[in-house]
Amino acid sequence: MHSDMSPHLHTKECNEIVSRLIQCRLDHPYGKFMGFCNNIDFEMTKCFRKEKEDKRTLNRINAEKKMSRIIEEQKNTRAERRKREAEADASVPFAIKPPGK
């Protein structure tokens, strides 16, 4: 069973292979059951696998960029908060103690 062979999901190269496979199956309606179109089928499977690997690599790169950006934003947010707290502590001339202590 193949993944969806819709043209909008695949590269031009894989779409050409899919077209060849479909044409082979139309030209040889009974030969497809005896492996007549298997070489094209294997070629298509390789192409789909390569697309999947490329997509996975691209997603990994994008995820690493996103994580580094998020970590940097968290560092900046913490630094800003510490700075505001330090400024707030410096602006209070004395500490107010609760009564009874």
C-alpha cells in the first residue's frame, strides 16, 4: 500500500514516476498482478522515502532553530525580570516589617 499519490503532495520528480506507474497499470491490467510494473513501483517507493527523509531533516532543522529562539527569549525574559526586581528593591528606602514581629 502506498501513501497518497496526489500530485500536490509530491515533488515533480516523484509525480513523473507516479504517472509512469499509473500508465503502466492501465496498459497492462493483468500484468500488474504478476509484477510487470514492479520496477516502477520500487522506484516510486524510493522517491517517496527520499521525500520523507528530506522533510524530516528540514523539520529537525526548523525545530532546532525554534528551540534556540525560545531558549534565548526565556533567558532575556529572566534577565529583564531580575533587573526590574533589583530596581524595585533599590527604590524602597527601608523594609517595612509586619506588626508583631
